[in-house]
Amino acid sequence: MSGPGEKLQMKVAVSILSHLRLTALWLGINTDTYGWGGGPNGQPTDMHPILAHVDQQLLPGEHRFVLRWLVPGARSSGSFFLVSAWSSHHSP
């Protein structure tokens, strides 16, 4: 369990299936597990902070990320979630 002010390092692996081509990927923190609105360039508007963003095509396979986050010092009750958002194209 992490406390306020703690520095976290998270290792994340994203597996992309063979029939998908991701055109953008965001990894970040949210206080909810769903409901991201789309902002400019499809960027999630409810993901604060965004810890990783890839805006180039990601091919099938595994992609690894190391995310660093400082847990806010003062926060209201509730939980934080590591979340993802993406845009994709299906191959023919």
C-alpha cells in the first residue's frame, strides 16, 4: 500500500493482439475505472496525470513501460487506479 508523498515506480506490459494496430496509447492515473472523455487529438481528459503517451503505431506483441508517479501529499478519500486509453485500427 502506498501513502501520500510516496514515489512509485510501476512496470507495465501491454500486449497487442495480432489483428490490432494501436495508433495511440495513454497510461495514467484516474480516480475512476471508466469514463474518459476525449479531448484534443483523442487525449483522455479525465486521466491525471498521464504517465506515458505513445503517438505512433504500436504493432502486435508486447510493449513494456516504466511509469513513475508521486502519490499526492494531500488527497481526499477514495482510490487511485492505473488506467489505459487507446485508439486503434483493425487489420483487414
